[in-house]
Amino acid sequence: MKYARYLIALVVGWGLIAGVPAGAQSLADAAKKEKERRKKVEKEKKVRVITQKDIEELRKKYGLTETRPAPAPTRRTVVREEEREQRQETKEKYLERYQQVKLEIARKRQQIQKLEQELNILTTGYLGSVFPQETQSLLQEIARKRDEIAKLKQEIREKEAELRRIVREARRAGVLPGDFRKADREIQTRLGQSSGRSGTS
């Protein structure tokens, strides 16, 4: 009986001693598997960073073109646009006044030309007149025509001075010589149209 107990105790003790390494081994395996599992999860969670090179390769592969939104106007851009519009308005104002004065001068010269033609006719009539009353009337008409011509010439001189002042101010404001040449061509066109209408009427 005593021997049997001893034998049972020996068997149980041996079993315990033999079972410790097996348990320790299974725990080590479990820890190793858990570590591998975590590494795998971390690897799967890792996000790939898309670089500019990747984007360029995708564009080339699929034939895509880069489209960028138009930049929003800055305050400086708005101010420059307003300044440009203001300069354009100033230029148009000077050129309009320039054309107006030039047209006035041209029309006054046309009036002078017409008056000089009438004066030549009156002078011819005066030289051929034999009646004193007619001669006196012709002299008065000749004097009146000469006064009108002198008045128109004075007005032309004043307008020419005004025109020079307009050109000086316009040049300081940024109006170019080419702008004046363009305005002169427009004046010639308008004068040609005006003379054409007067010739047909």
C-alpha cells in the first residue's frame, strides 16, 4: 500500500515535470504567432504616399492633362485693371476733344475758302461796275466778306493754340503719337463724307 502511494506520487511528479516544458513551449509559440499577426496587421494598415512622380506616370498612362483653376483676382490685379480703365477713359476723352477741335478748324478753313471765292467774284464785279450806286454796294459787301475772313482766321489761331494745349496734356497723360495719327485719319474720313454729301445736295 505504501509502495503503491509512492509509485503514484512518482508518476504524478514525473508528469508534472515533463508537462512544464510543453506548456512553456506552447506559450512561446502563441507569443510568436501574436507578434507575427500584429506585424501583418501593421503592414496592412500602412498607407502608401502618392508622390508627384506617381501622378505624372498616371497622366502619361491615361493621357490626362493638368487643369488648374484660374487664380482669384488679387487686390493688386483689381487696382491695375481700374487704373487701365481710367487711362483708357482719359485717352478717349483727349482724343475726342482733339478731333472736335480739328474738325472745327477744318470747317472754318472751308468757310474761308468759300468766302474768298465769293470775294473774288465781288471784286471782279466791282472792277467791271460803271454805276456808282452798284460800286458802293459792292465795296460794302467786299468789306463785309473781308471782315468775316479775318474773324475766322482769328478763331482758327485760337483753336490751333487750344489744339496744341490738348496735345501736350494728352501726351503727359500717356496718349501716344500713333493715337493722334489714327484720330487724324478718322477726321479725314469724316470730312470726305461731309464734302461728298454737300457735293450731291
